[in-house]
Amino acid sequence: MQVYGLAQLHSAQSINAPHTLRANQPASSTGRTSFNTTDQLDISAEASLASRLSDIPDIRHDRVAAIKAQIANGTYETADKLDGALSALLDEIG
């Protein structure tokens, strides 16, 4: 590190930064701004779907009661349902 003496001090400087517009300087005369003055919101399809999930009821009590009754009667598990479940499982893991 080098330390210079008092000779390296700067003289008094203006408090106005060189990039500020002063009253005697006219602004741009084009009349157009280079930025968009309107706001825009784009929502993805995933976000739209996620916002609609709150509208779906948590538990469909009527459907649960119907399935419980089928299980109690022994009519819930059928060969077609088991084949469908097995096929879906194999598609998922294979």
C-alpha cells in the first residue's frame, strides 16, 4: 500500500453529480419513453391448476361411503379392477 502526502488531495468539487439534469438543460425531445408503463402478469398453466386445487373438496364422503359398503358386501374387488391396478403398476415401474 502506498500513502501519498497532502499534495494528492483533490480540490473542492461540485455537489451536483455530472449525470443529473439541470434546469437549463432540456430533456429528450423525442417524447417517447424507453420503458413499458403498463404492468403485466403471466400465470403459467401449472400455477393456474394449483390455484384451482383449493376448489376441490378434500373428502368426497358419499364416494367413501359407497366404497366402504362395496368392501363390506365383498363386491369391491373384481377381476377387472385387479387387472387394471396391476397393469397401471407395471406401466409405472416398467
